[in-house]
Amino acid sequence: MSSSGDIAANLRHRINSGAFPPGSQLPTNAALMAEHGVSKATVTKAISELVDEGLVFTAKKGGTRVRHRTQVQLPLSRYSRALAPGGTRGPWETATYEAGLNGLMELIHVESVEAPEDLAALLELSPTDSLIYRLRHAIIRPDDLVQLQHAWYPRDIAEAAGIDTAEKIEGGIYRKLAAAGHRRATASETVAVRMPTTDETALLRLGGRVSVITVERVTKDAAGRPIEVLRAVAAADRLKFTYDDLPLLPPNTEA
């Protein structure tokens, strides 16, 4: 008779070998009980082990499915390439396209909100000033949600750039901001790792031992005005940040 560890090892091998590809459904509990001659409790314990490892997730409808784990590399240069003349892709779509993936930035929600103290400080505004909040999902088509993006913009800038609506922003937010006279000049990022919230666990289909990587980015225009605060959350095993071609010497300094 198999133990829960034996069943987990067998399923893990089949997942990693591609026998059960991402998105596919594992055999039902009844099928696994019959295959291994064990009780439901033993199967449940084995599945829980795989959930904790981030290999599978339990869907509300559709049983236990194999979790997508394709890693996306996000080079710093995705921002400049997204603003190349004639381009139609934002930074996420640029990075996934160059990796051979079919990426999409999906707008989930837009609303006007009062600035809480932390965002007001980052955007150099007064508390309760009006902001435009945009919630976006960075996905790999058709339905692999990789990253949650929460973004806030001063209302006057958002309205001038036409990003205060629920319409799809062709070419990305930064292209629209640039067209409105607020071309991004600097960006400061803070990257950290923490455990996910309950909502993040459900949306990103995470297991008990899978942490999330968070990015807070403050973007300023050429006049030094903050034009965006972005807070992004993704499973730590899904993203790889590459800070390419960073300057290491002060201007006009020879090695």
C-alpha cells in the first residue's frame, strides 16, 4: 500500500515530466484511491503536499489542476523598448512577446479615489487629493494570471492622458502619459518578498509555501513630478527581474 509521500512523489514526477501539463486536471480522488489502494485521507494528504509546493491548485470547479509555472524574465530595458516609435505594446506585453509568450495586460477596474497618506506622500500631493486607481492583471493567454498590478495617478494627469477610463490603452500607459507631456524620466523601484494575503493566494493560485515578490515603483516625469505609483504582486517563482546595462561610472569618468 502506498503512503501519501509515495503518491505525492509519483504525481510530482508526472507533473515535472509533462505527463500532466499546466492547466490539466489530476486524476480524481476516487481514481487515485483505486490506483494506489489507499483511503481518501491519504490521497488528500498527498494532494495537500503538492498544493503547498505550488505544483497544483484546487479549483472551485474542475478538481485539482496543475499550476502554471512558466517564468517570465522582466528586463529593465522593457520600459524603453515599450516607448519605441511605432510600438503598440506596453512593458508587460513587450517583455512577454520577446520571450515568445502571448502576454496581455487586462484592465480589471478603474475608479476615482481619495489619496491615502502614504500615496499622497509618494505622489507629493495632499491627503484626500483625487487619484485615478487602475487595477490590472498581467496574464499569459489564455488564462494564466501572473501578476497583480495596482496603479495610482494624479487625477489631472490621468484625465489629460486619457487613462481615467475603462478603455484598453493601446501601446501602454507610458505612451499615453508621454503624449500628454509627461514622459517618464526616472523610476525608483523597491523589490521585496513576503507571504501572500488570502486574496492573493486565491487569485494567483498559490500554495502554502509559495511567497510573493512585490514591486513598488514611483515614476517621475522630466520636470520631477511624480506621475505614477505602481504596486505589483506576483508569485516569487514566476518572475525574474533583470536590471540590464546599469551605469556603473559617474558621467565623464574614465575607467
